[in-house]
Amino acid sequence: MRKLLVTGGAGFIGSNFVRMVLSEHPDCFIVNLDKLTYAGNLENLAGFENHRNHKFIKGDICDGALVENIINEYKIDVIINFAAESHVDRSITAPKVFIQTNVIGTLILLEAARDRKLERFIQISTDEVYGSLGPKGKFTEQTPLSPNSPYSASKAAADHLVKAFGHTWGVKYNISRCSNNYGPYQFPEKLIPLMINNALNDKELPVYGDGLYVRDWLYVYDHCTAVWKILSEAPPGEIYNIGGCNEKTNLEVIELILKRLKKPKSPIKHVKDRPGHDRRYAIEAEKIMTKLGWRPSVSFEEGIRKTIDWYLKNNKWLANVVSGDYQKYYDAMYSNR
């Protein structure tokens, strides 16, 4: 039985990965390490808490002794590092925590992988490390890293560390760089769940600048299957871009949400842009498609419908997360704009 340490496994993407593996790959045992910050939510794992192949441990990836104990006790073969502070806005207001988790935390995990000679270390990165695109072109794996926010700078630093550990000590690694994820269990600070929640509650829909920023949207299940492909079939030392082949402006996304919910466009409110806002991201995912045979299975139109329907059916989950600290953060971000 393959034994995986999945960090950040109670967060949005990590929990979807844990659910997928436990549902589809019974030959795997997962130790799920999550600090349970505001975006880490045990409700994301509902139905799998007591799964025989799943052990949840609350803890910080920066705790080297804890990481070492987990690897030794559970005889871990692979680390898949989903753990990260991930919201650009938060990185602008409080960058230190991004360095601590995304850089120092990754370093701690890499040291453990090196010392225990693990089978593989998979770093879940982001297309934001490449910077911003003009109206044409796409990011490839050869695009130079040019991060523009504290968040993307911290992720780029982590990617460099991963490659350095591979080059210097022979750590067997892969890095995946994905486009914008969406789907079930996403904390409503990101665009799609934020707009769904606000529209459902007849609140204003705050849109940065002119709303014409372009992102490539990737349904979270497709991201999870891509990571599994990398884990199962990729040779060590390879980097893979994972894209959904769904470029949309923010306004296009919002209009699709409003149409699905049968809500008027009138609540859209253009607010002051965030500093250094990257204009366009687009992923060239040919490498993972041709080398590993992976392709996205969900179109954006299908994915946004499934996502909205999930939030409608899981209103209790949504109500539980849209409260307390999140509301304070939301007010701080948007009250004076």
C-alpha cells in the first residue's frame, strides 16, 4: 500500500484530492496534515473522517519534529504539498505569513524528504509564478519565473527550493503549476464562491478595476486527476503546467453565475483595483497532455453549473464558513471602496 503525506488536505484543493484518492484508489493510505487556518475546514472531509485509509493530524508543516515523526510512524513514501497561504489580497496586507508557510514550510518538508530518502516530493505550485501575460501567448514550463505579488513570490521561492534540493541532494521531485481552480469546498474569498455567496444573499458583487482581467479556469477535480497522473507516471525532476483551457474575464464569469442563479447584473460594483494586479494568465498544458495523457474532462460551462449547484445544495457548509473572521476580513477589504 502506498503511503502519502498530503499537507493542506483540509483546504480547498487538498481536500478534493484526498476525497478523490480515497474514493478511487483503495491501495493508498493518506496521512492528512493541516494547520486548520481560516481556509482549512474539517467539514471539507465530511464522510471521510473515519475512512480506514485516512488519518487526519492537526499540525503545521513548519514543525519539523512533527513532520519527521509522521514520516517515521506511518512509513511515508510520498509528500504532496498542497499546504499554502494562497490569496493574493491577503499576501498584500500580511506578507510575512506567506513566507513562513509557503517558503519555510516547504523547506522543512524538503529536509524531511531528503533525510528519509522518500520516493517522491510533489510541490503544488501556481501559474502566478510566471507573472503576467499580454493579450497573446501562454505560459509554458520554460517561461521564466517573474512573480508580481508576495504570494506568487513565495511560491516561486518554494519552487526554486524544490529544484535546488533535487539538484544538490538528489531529492526526487515534481512541480505542478496550475491555473485558477474552482469547484466544491472553495473558501468564499476567491472570485467564484464569493460571487455565488453574494448573489445568493442579494449583496453587491465587488469587481476589481474594469473586470477584464483574464484567467484560465480549471475545475478542481481535473486538477486532482492531473496531480495523480504526475504521482503515478511522471519521471522525477519534471515540471508540468495544468490548465483548464478555459480563458474567461472576471466579468464573463460573474455574468454566467448571475444567469445561472437568475439574478440581475445590477449588484456588480467596480471597486478600486488591487496593487500590481496581473492582467492575464493562460496555461499551455501540452506537456502533461502529450507526455502523461491527461486532459481536462469538464468544460467551464459544465463546471460552473456543477459548482453553483453544489453551493446551493450545501448552504449549511457555506453559512458555517461565511462568519466570524471571514466576515471581518471581507469588511476590511471592501467596506471603503
